[in-house]
Amino acid sequence: MWDPFDTGGSFSIAKLIGFFYLAAMIPSVLEFRTPSRVQKTLWPILLFFTVLTTVSIFNISVGQTDFFDMSIFQNIVLIWILANHENLENMVMERALLYFAIGNIVLSFLFYIGIGVEYDVSEDRSTIFGANENNVGIHMSISLIILMVTIIHNRLKLNMARFLLIPGVVVIFLSMIATGSRVSFIAFILATAIFLLFFKTKLRWAKPVLILFFLSAGFYIWQTFLVDEGITNRLLLSIQEGDLSNRLGIWRWVYPVWLESPLWGVGSTGYLDFVFTEANKYISPHNVILEILCLTGIAGLVLYLLFFTRLFNIGLQIFRDKNYLLPLLLFVPICGMILSAQILNVKIAWAIYAYILANSLYVAKSNAQNNILL
């Protein structure tokens, strides 16, 4: 999020670290032996990108000639590298998500002491380092889910050290509330409810105690922090008046773009030509399904949903085979982003996809072991 040279997003610390990571992984590329399960999951998204590029070429106009979406291409390369990295080094993606969450603990402490914080009086929302409030909120929501599962499931074998993360959970939650992001708050609440519903343990008393703890904590948080918060008012507006921050207006405005070419869409060039002609600036559809329909039509949406469904099936299998819920729970904020924001160019979303895809390696190992036993 931090743009120390004020480049307007062209440079950031996160982007710099990303380049360092990719450079560090170049020598390992020769060792990659992409498992068949990973290949099977990735080919629909590769076809999706091919359709997007092809349609964009056919819809090039005088003012819009950027037909190759480098950001989406980088994300596909990233997910391939991360999945292969997991294949070379077990649990590296599990640790990576934990480090992401710890990074947000640090950010939340900065938020708490007021470093880099900006406050919007009119909407009663805060952000940090000039980032979009919803982006900050969704990062916090994802981090809360990661920390909750890490502390309770202890997949990384952190033992007692994992309880040191609890203060971080508190400051991240408070930071998420301060952003006023409804999607982030709802995603965390839904993910927590799903976790409590499907969490399994051999100790009979553990689940009732856990549910009682979360209910008590939720009641205390509501009474102490949420009653007068801006996010509460925003949630009530959504329920009472259907307020979606002008998203309905944007959806109605963008919808005719898809109708121009329902099967193949108009590509990124056609979409950019429309929004710059009509509004003289870029406007996101704030709905990934509608965005994909505009860019690649029904053909692209089918391919993207096939990719998404295969990832979801991996999450289900990990839960069935390993009784581990994090891959499934991370679909909750992802779905929130799909329905109300954007995801095609968002790195954390693709990192989550890579994490879920990496878990397919453990599904494959379990199946192989079962076949040997049979």
C-alpha cells in the first residue's frame, strides 16, 4: 500500500518485494515439474486470458490499443510459480499467508497510533497510506480469517507461540471496523460462522466452548465498539434502503456494454473505449461477473467459473481429507470481492488462488496413499 515516492501507484514497496521474489525464483524455474492436477486447474484461466487478448485485438480503436493485459498475465504467471514453489517446498504458501497476516498486524498498529491514517469525516471512514478503504478492509478481513484458523487449527505446529497472535487479531479487527468496509465485515462474520459450524475436534467440550467464546466476544464487541461506528450505519443503510454506494447505478450503466457482444464481449480495449468516451475516466464495474461478461462474454465467464469451481473443489477435498477449513473459508472474502469490487488485477486474490491450488498437492498425495493401501 505504501507509495513512498508518491508515484500514484506506479511504484510501491509491495511491488518491489514482488519483483525481488520473482527474480529469486528464476533459478528454480528449471526445476519446476508442474503436477497434472495443477495443470488441469490452470488451463481454463489460460484459455480465458487467450479469449480476452483475442477479443481485445478485434476491438482495438484509435484511442485504445492496449490489448495485452499485463497485470492479469503477471497474475497467471505468479499463480503458476507459487504452486510450483509449494511443490518444491512443503507448506511455503501456508507460511506466506501467515506472514501476510502478520504484515497486516504491523499495519494495524500503525493505524492504531495514527501513522499514515486519513479520516473521511463525511463518510466516517478511515484509511492508511492513501489506500482505498475497501482494499484495506478486505486485507484485514482476510488476515483475521488466516489468524483465526492458524491459532485454532495449528497446522504450522506453532504450539504455544501462536497465542502471541491474539493481540494482533484485536488491532486488525479494530482497523477493519475503522475502514467502514461492509463487505470486509460481512465476509469475516460469515467465515467465522462457517468455521464454527464445520469445525471438528476429538474433544467433545471444545466446540461448545469455542462457540460460547465467539458469541460472548461478539456481544462484547457490539456493545463496546460497533454501536456508534460508521460501519454500523452503513450496514443499516444497506438493509433499510438498499444503499450499495452507487453500485446499482454503475451496473445499469455498464450492462449495455455486454449486450453489444453477449458471447465474446468487447475486450479490454472495447470496454476502455466505452468508459472513456462516456465518462472520460476509468470506471470499474464493481462486479467481477459483469466485468468478465463485458470483457469476454459468456465464453470467458464459463472458462473463469470452471477455473473457480476447480479451486473450490480442491478446498472441499482438503476439508474432507484433512479436516482443514482455511482454503474454503478464504472463498468468503473472495466472493465478496467478486460481487462488489474487482479481482482480476488484485494480487492478494491470486495469491489466495495459488494457496488453494497448492493444497491440491496434498489432495493428490492423500489419494496416492489411499491407492497404495487399497
